[in-house]
Amino acid sequence: MSGFLPAWLSGLLSAFDVAAPWALLALPLPLLAARLIPAEPEGGSGALRVPATLVGGARSGADLAARGRRRALLTWTLWIALVVALSGPRLVMSATALPASGHEIMIAMDLSGSMERRDFALDGETVNRLTAVKRVGTDFIRRRAGDRIGLVIFADQAYVAAAPSFDTAAVARALDEATIGISGRSTGIGDGLGLALRRLDPRDAGGDAAGVRPGEKAAKAVILLSDGANNAGQTAPKDVAELAKELGIKVYTIALGPRDMADADGEQDVVDTETLRDMAQASGGEAFRVRTTEDLVRVADAIDRLEGGRALAPPLPLRRDLWPWPAALALLAAAALLASRRAA
């Protein structure tokens, strides 16, 4: 039958639904009541009998018949609209399918004083390391829609700048608002990684992550970025990396800066590439070396591919209730009936 209807009307009818279709069974109740309930015997009423001459003088037969038809129409309108409202009519529309991955990622970022060094190029200008990381990092986070992502900042101390969340825009905003010096100016790599591991709860069975079936564990990873060597905190970076291996959490390390400790020639605040590489290997992750903004972009793309596996989640139905419209019609019909009674 849909082939005989316009496309827009066919689509509208296919999206129409009722929450309680059983309520529509009440539609014929007035007819059943009129048929099954016996009529009142003549003379059994206590109504006052008025001579026909007076009735005829007050209203003609045609007026009385028209008035009766209007009242019957209003009564049926009231009843049908009320029953339809009780059935809960609604429009069912599909929501846009969102990516779902089942991945949980904590980003642990070094915010020590060395991140102020201006040795990175961005849009033709020389900028400090933090500015370059913010540009690439916020873009990476926004691309991970469907993941549960959080942000840990570490320097003298480590703190959670953004709790793990599916709201990637909020996490990207937290990274963009990060300020050097808020947690000191030293580099506590071990404490930063340890706090990130704590927020990736290993006891979670995966029920909170999108795209994870019941009983499965979400894929968990830490992306740790540092431009220095561990010189603060209470824990050794390699020991924490071993703990990550036991918990089944991969650690991807990013060594940021143009020079390493191996070839520093006494220069201060250079990156400890060897320690970061050992941490990644100990946890089963990978280590990356970044000397320029272009390197940073390539590393973000590489990690994006390694932590891939995203697919479109089944679209969720969105329901728009329509019952207020028939309910309003029933209210108007009731008001019209009351007004006709008073005018009688």
C-alpha cells in the first residue's frame, strides 16, 4: 500500500509508533456500552415533563437535531482524542551513528619548565614546545570520538586535568588550557604514569566503554609525553612501566626535543630517550622520537592507527512524543461541551 502514497507520507507513517497500542482497544467502548446496557424504562425517570407546545415554541425540531449532532460530534471527538493520547503516539527517528571503539586512553603530559623552550616551528613561526603539543594533541583527542580519554599533567607532582570521559571536546579543552608551572617545574615521569594507570581501573570488565561486549575488557593505553629526565616524584619510571605490563596496559612514550641525554654534552633539560624507550618496551607499547612539529604530527597519526578498530555503533532511536496534541484536542472538546450545556 505504501507504493500508492507519496514518499514523504510513506516515510512519516513508517516512523509513527504508539507506546501503548492496547489502549486503542478502548475506542469502541461507548458503542458496546450503548448496546449492552439496557435502556431506562419509560416513565422511570424523575424528569419534569414539559408540554410539547412549550418545547416547540422555544426551539424548532431542526435546531434541536442540529444541536444534538454537534454534541454527539464533540463527545466522540473528546473520547477518541483521549484514547489516542493514552496510547502514547510518537515519532521514532534514528540518531546519527557514532564511532565506538572500546578503547580507554590516558594522556600523561610533561608540564615541566623545559616545555617553555622555543625550538619548534608552527605555521612558519617559532613557538615553545607546549604550544606545538597543544596544537597536535588537541587535534588527536578530537579525532578519537568513541574512545574514553583522560588527561594527566605531571611536573613536581601529578594531577588529573581531565577525568576519563567520552567527551573528547572537554578533554581537548583541558589540554589547551594547561599552563606551565601549575604543578611545579621539575619532571616526575614515574608519578605521572602511576596516576594515569590508577585512572585506568584494571578491574573494569569493560561495561562502561562503548563498543565493548559484556564480559570483555576494554583496550587500555597510556600515551606519555616528556621532554626531560625523571628528577622528581616518589616512583621509578621503569618500575611503573612493569606494573603497566602486569595490568595489561600499553604505554606509548614520546621523547620530545631536539637533543638526547646521550649527546647532550652537559646541556641541561634534555630528554631521556633511553628511559622512555625502556618504559615502552617493558609495557608492550612503542617508543617514538620527536624533534620537530612534523615528527609530532606523524607520531599522533601512528598512535591513532595503532589504537584503531573504531566502527559505527548501531544508531539509537530517538522518540518524539505526540500525545500532547490529542490531549489538547480532548481538552478543547470538553470545553466546547461544557459551553454548550451552559447555553442550553
